[in-house]
Amino acid sequence: MALAIYLLLATVLLAGTVLPFLPVAHGLVRVGDFPRQQYLALALALIAAAPFFADRTAIWLGLLALLAAVAFVQAVLIAEFTPFARKQSTGFDPTRHDGDALRLVAANVKMSNRQRQAMLAELERAEPDILVLMEVDDGWAAALSPLTGLYPHVVSRPQNNSYGMIVASRLELVDIALQCLLTKDVPSVVATVRTKAGRRFRLYAIHPEPPVPHRGTTGRDGETALVALRVREETLPVIVTGDLNDVAWSKTTRRFRRVSRLLDPRIGRSVFSTFDARIPLLRWPLDHLFHSAEFRLAGMRRLAPCGSDHFPVAFDLVLCSRPETESRPEPADGEDVARARDLVGAARKRDEKPIGGDWET
């Protein structure tokens, strides 16, 4: 029985490693991108346990070689998000940089979560200049109104399908667009933010659909591709933030970075896993912030989840007058841009209800 379990785990691990590399936009394939940290740990555990099961036959040696290859692949993909890699976002140095500091907090509150007062208190303690709230229904909008009501600029669209969103800002918001980019009833907020010193940048707050084993990921992939293509044409500095329902190291997220030309502050620092806040052994980085090179990173941290399955995240940034970065994302080639446009075109052709719209009811 123990040998059968060992071989089953090895088979699942091998399949889960190979499938995400296939060019298939389906949840059954794409969810394999998520547990790469867990895959690495499992591969190392199976290698360590091999002496209890293996002999020196060619079959076992081949299996151990495959497990070692799996561990290597997972380690390479994760390594970019550790202190061993070079930082992509420049850290703020007050002796070298000056600019406009701001704190952005993004929180997927989880619509069915009833720890509303605890979440309100946690977000109040964070003192964000810009607050992005996701999965907000009317009940959450009312519960958080003592905080959002203090902000002079609020864009609000509560919904009962897990895609409601509120953006509240102490900084002036202009050119506001509250729209469903590609999927009906999945809204995003795009706005120009004006700092107290008069500097401007573009803010994209998005929350695309999650991958599920029985549906394609065309909607999610198309929405992130559309945002990347739009950001590519922006002339102002840019921040993109939200629960992207994708991990930092996936093929789609890496293409997003290349096409948008944005930087990921996690690179060279930490994986910064934000989901699932309730299960320590099953966590991955789903909540993101990407920024253009005009921003310096002063800090990033997770807040207490307060009943949500996501950790709220806080980013301290400084908008400076000129771009500076220690390294840029790999530049996009024509194939990246063409693929992004294909994903947008495929998403526009869908006639589907949002994934998970009834999960929280």
C-alpha cells in the first residue's frame, strides 16, 4: 500500500508539473501553476523517501531522475521570488530619491465573511491613501462605510456575485472608468490619480475570474492581456493591483509583465503568498501589485485576514520624477503581443456567466 501511494504521488507530481506548460487555456491545466512551492516540497520528500522503496533498477533510477528534474524546474520558477535573485523594483532610499509617498492597500474581503468589524478595524489601522476592496456586496459596503466615508474620492460598485469592488482614495481621482472589461458583471476601476504635489499616475484595479477544473481560463487570461496591452500604451506612470486569480510565476503573469513593461516588487524579495490565509500549507501569491519604473518600493506587508481567505496587502510606494530600476522585465516580442491580442479576441467571443458568481451566496 505504501509503495502504491508513493507511485501515485509521483505520478500526480509529474503530471502537475508538465501540464501547465501546455498551451491550453483551461482550468484543469492552469491550476497546476499554483502549488509550485508544494510541488517542490513533495518532490524533495519523495526523493528523500526513495531508499525505503527503491532498488537500483533502471526504472527506479529513471523515476528518481524525473523527480530531481521536477524539483529543479519548480526551484527555478520560484527562485526569482527569493532574496537570492536580483531585485526588480528599486527600493526607496531617502538619501537618493525624493517624491510623493503613498500607501495602497488591496483587500479581497470574501463576500460570505462575517468578520466585518474586525476587517474594518484592520484596514483602519493600515491607514491607506488608496484602498481597493474586492468581493464587496451591499452588506460589506455598509460595514466598511465608516472608513470609506472618510475618503473624498470613492468609486463603488457592490455586487452579490463575488466581483463587487470599491476604490477609495485620499488622493484626487479623475478620468474614472468603472467598467466590465471583457466579462459581464466583472467590473474593474481605471482612473488617473493626482498626488498632493500634482504628479499623476494611472491606477488599474482588477479582479478577473479564477481558474476552475471544469471551465476554460479564457476570461481571466483575456482580461489580464487586455490590461497589459492598454498599460503598454500609457504615457503616465502606472500601478496595476488586485486579486488576479493567477500566481506570480505563471506563463500568463510573466507575459503580462513583459507586455505591460511593469515591474514586480516581489522579484528578488519574497514569494509574498496571500491565499489561502486559512491553510498555511496551501498558499500561493494571488494578490498582486505591479508598477512602472517611476515608483520606488518603501515596503510591502500582509495584514491580518480577519476571516477572509485572502490576506489584505499593503504597499508603500514613492512616485518619483524619473524612472529608475535595477532591472527591467524581459522585453515583449511580437509573439507576446500577438498572443495577448489573441487572448483578448477569444475572451470577447464568450457568452458565459462569471465563474464562481454563486459560490458565496
